[in-house]
Amino acid sequence: MDAPLQTSRAENARTIPLVRVIEYMGTNVPNRKSLCKRVILKAMARPKSEHRSAAPVIERVQTGVRLEKRLLKVLKGLAESLDLSLGDLLEGIALHALENKPPFSAATLKKIADLKRVYGLDLAAGDSHRLREKS
């Protein structure tokens, strides 16, 4: 059972409670896991604006691009399902391709396969240099 708090008289005659330590909890020595956890928690506490560097300012131009009809339908359908404009989707694909990085996740590739089936797009990357337009 805990003993009652002791009090002592101060010089100015006020009563000051004395507190005693009930038990020793140990010394906290941070290890790698706890440091990583602390860093992650700090990053999560930051506002989103601090997570990434400022977005680059760009200038867009209007362009007339000719694409295969079914390919365009698949791209428009994909842009719609990702809630992007067609131009934003094409920019993303091009920027990823220029860095030799895959632009799509597995879930997005499944959507693309479904859209290709719906719109009858049977072209593949190997066909890109062999395409001919109807006369």
C-alpha cells in the first residue's frame, strides 16, 4: 500500500508536497527500430506540402497528334478511370518511358487489359514500327 505524501515546511511557511518515485521504469536507449519509427511518425505529422518539393512550373502547348482509333479509345478510357485528363496521362507515360520506368501498377495494367478487350485493341508494342494507314 502506498504511504501518504509527506510534506515539509518551506521558509515562507507554505506547505509543499514531497513526491516519491514509485518504481523505476528503466533507461530508454533508442535502437535502430525505434529511431526509424520516430522518423516515420515525424514525417506523418508534417503537412503534405512539406513531404515533396515544390511542383515544377511548366508551360503546355496545344498539339495535334494522330493516334490509332482504338488506342485512343483505350487511353481516354484509362484517363477517365484514373480521373486524369488525356494530356496528363500521356505526359506521365512519356516521362516514365524516358526514364525507363514502368508507368503503371498491376491494378492499372488489369484495367488496361479490360479496356483493350472492350475496344478490340489487338496491337502490341512490336507492331509500332509496322503500322500502315488505310488508303
